[in-house]
Amino acid sequence: MTYSLDFRKQVLKSLDEGMTFAEAAKFYNLSPTTIQNWKRRVHSKITRQTKPYKIPDDVLLNDVKEHPDDYQYERARRLNCSKTGIHHALKRLGISQKKDFRTSKSLSDQKSGVSE
């Protein structure tokens, strides 16, 4: 939750007037850590200092087209990242693929042997 700049300045002004971090936290219903962070930097962060994603969207989309039935760990190995990174990138792109059990690697091609 982002607080307004006026509210932040009001809290910091209370500290300048002699209120302690604990008193200000209780009075304004904030965490003392939040107030300490505001003391260091009043304004909110606007931009990121790092690239937002390790996996480029176009590379992942191309991989999905070339290997539609691959598992996330296989994509991760090819794209040099983690399975969790693949999961988040696919979710970010709105790709939710359900496995086709006819082509699944976890099932054998033979029948189970149970008579019908």
C-alpha cells in the first residue's frame, strides 16, 4: 500500500517535533520499520534498477511453439533459468497449457493390462 506524500511528510514532521518512532507508529497505526524507511527516502520508488524479466517474452513464445508438450523443467534447462521462472513467465503471458495424456512422457503407450 502506498501512502500519500503529504501523509509521509506529516509523520516525519511529528518525528522532528520530538515524537519517537514507537509513538509515531502507534499513533499513525504504522510499522516502525515503515517510518524508518520513510526517514531514509520520503518519495516512493518509481523505476526499477534491474531488468524486469530474465526470460524474454519472444524467446519463450518461440520455445512454446517449437516444443508445445515439454515440461517446465525442460524449458528451464533450455533457457538457462529455473522452473519457477518458467512458471511465472508463462503465467505472465497468459499461457496455461494442459497436458495431452496421449503424448505425455509419464504414461507408457501400452495398456495397463486390466481387462475391460
